Amino acid sequence: MSSRILTALVAVVLLSLPAGAQTKLDRNEIINSLTGLPAAGHGVTAALLRQQALDNIAQYPGDNATTALPLAAQLAKLRQFNVEIVFDFDSATIRPESYETIGLMADALHHPYLLQYRFLVIGHTDAKGDRKYNLELSQKRADSIRDALTTTFRVDPARLDAVGLGEEQLRDPADPYAQVNRRVQLINIGE
């Protein structure tokens, strides 16, 4: 089975999870989704994504994000994995039930197929609440996941950049309040 088909199947499984369910996955799913060279010249950096999210809020004010980020098309071309991580309400504190998932992410990142690559850890929220607040909360949550990966699971911090995008890149724009929009992406950005 090709890794693109596997990625699509994983996405379908993640989209069909009941609200509040912790994602069940294995290390090989993550490895298969992230292995491979990123698109050449993709131009995606943590700093650029942060700036585009802030610019999007300033340029298109309002309760809900209505426009995709300029880098959205480039992000979609990169090898990535989406996973649900459960946090305490309105907090960046990772719930204990999510540490197994973070451990599987770390196991994958320690695999020889992925050791040469750098990754973005991107936090997303749904559209409930203020957009700027959601952006800040998602950044804190992305930082928490990066910190757990680097401290608890000993992933080299030089390989991970944390970015919070809030609600600026909804997975399901038709239902901006849906649980599926609250997720973490791990994106391979190359060497």
C-alpha cells in the first residue's frame, strides 16, 4: 500500500473518531506518513506561518477565519500526520491520556528513516472564541508538545519548531466548531 493511500486512510480514521476519543495509532502509521522528501523549495518556516496567521487576523477581522493562509497549498504538499492531543480545558497542559500518543510520535521521530529531517509541530483550534486568543492558545499547546517530545522523549530540539495557527487553517471550514479542527500536525520540512 502506498504511503499516500495510507495517509488518506489515517485521515479518514481520524475524521471519524467520536468527540473526546483519544487517537489510536501506531508508530508505523506515523513513520509512513512522514517518510519521504518534502517538496523542493516549499518555503515553509515556523516564523513565516506565525506571521501569516497574524496577518490573516488583521486583514480579515471577525469571529471566524474566512481565508486560507497563503502557505496552505505548500503545507498540503508536505509529508504530514494529524493527531488529536487532549489538553486541559483552555490550557496548554497535556492530559495524561495523550502521553501514549506523544510517545508514539517520539518513537517515530527516533526511527532511522526520519532522523535526518526537521519538523513543524503545528497546533490548531476550532473557531470557538476570539481568533487572536485561539492563536496564542494553539502556540502554547504546540510549545507543550514540542517540550514533551524534547524533554520526556529526548527528541533533538533542533529538529522541531512549534507553531500555533489557532483557527486560521480549519480542517473542516464548513463546521468551524467541529472537534476535528482541534488537532496537532507534524509536518516534515526537510533537512
